[in-house]
Amino acid sequence: MPLLTTIAVGGLQTNCYILKSVDSNDCAVIDPGAEPARIVDAVRSAGLDLRYVLCTHGHADHTGGVAVLQQEMGGSYYLAAADTDYSKNPPGWLLDALGGYTDPPEPDLSFGNSPAIQLGSTEITFIQTPGHTPGSTCFLFESMVFTGDTLFKGSIGRYDFPGGDGRQEIESIRDKLLILPDETPVFPGHGPSSTIGEERATNPYLASLE
């Protein structure tokens, strides 16, 4: 299995990422938002051992498959403490769009407990990027950054939901993401991938940033 596998899940086509350790069969799953059976099948078919379930933020389209994934495969569930209430009681229209949604469990660990975790010999580093939600978090792994709904190709995450803050989101992107090398691949929560350099140069929401 390659180091990174992407599965677009649910009616909102959330990008669920499977990260494989460089030197073992350990893996982490980022944002299993829906269709958990597909994710379980992908992990099992590759013969991987699930160590971590990581969610970039607490919205239901990013956490809806966590419960089933943990029940089937184990692994420690990480979510920022500030976002633990965001996926509870999602609206009916969102449930209709998510396949296999189950209320997520309480996180095993919060990102506040550690700035990074080990996946084999490689670190997954947590980057706190509040704005889309108070607890939005990006993950840096093998020079790739997974940005959830904070930064998209040519856009940024909505901040008009409860708990969102547009000024804070722009500051998070400027201070935490645009400091990464231009060649850093960006893997967002929805839509196509990009690079930090491409977003710095072409993203209209970042045009005024120094």
C-alpha cells in the first residue's frame, strides 16, 4: 500500500486519508467522516494495523465514521478538546448526506496532551489552526500537511458556523501554514490537493497577506 491513500466518503465527499507508516504496517486514518465500512475494508485489505483515528475538527462529516472504525479495528481517537461537542446532534439534512453515520465516542486523547505522535519511525505533528472551528487542527506527516476545512485549493473553510471566526482562521493560515515550504503538498478535507506555494500565490482569500 502507498504511504497515502485517499477515499472520498459521504454525500459531502469528505477526504478520508489513510497514512501508512514508512517502516511498519501501522497506520493512521484522518477524518473518517462517513461510509466506515469502505474505510475498514481498505485498511484490512492492505493488511494494516490501525493505531490512530485523527479528526481535523469536530463537524459530523469528519467524525461520522469514527465509532464504527474504532469498534472494528481499535486505535486511539484524537480530537481537540474544544471541538468535542461539535459533532453531537447534527442537523437532519447532514445526516441524510452521510453514509453510515454514528455518534462519535469521547476522544481517547486531545491534541493538547502532546504536540506530536509516532507512526512507526515518523512523527505526525499537530498544528493548531482555530478559525473554522475553535479546535481545528492540521497534521504534518512526511512533509505533507492535512488541512481539514481550514485551507482548500483556492479557498478557505467557512467560518459562519457556530464557533467560527474568520479573522482567526486567516491568522492561523498565515502564522501556521504559510510558514511551511512552498513545495509542501496540501491535502484538504474536501476537493483536490494543492501546495503551500500555489495557495500563497493564487488563493484569493490570502492575497492581502504578507
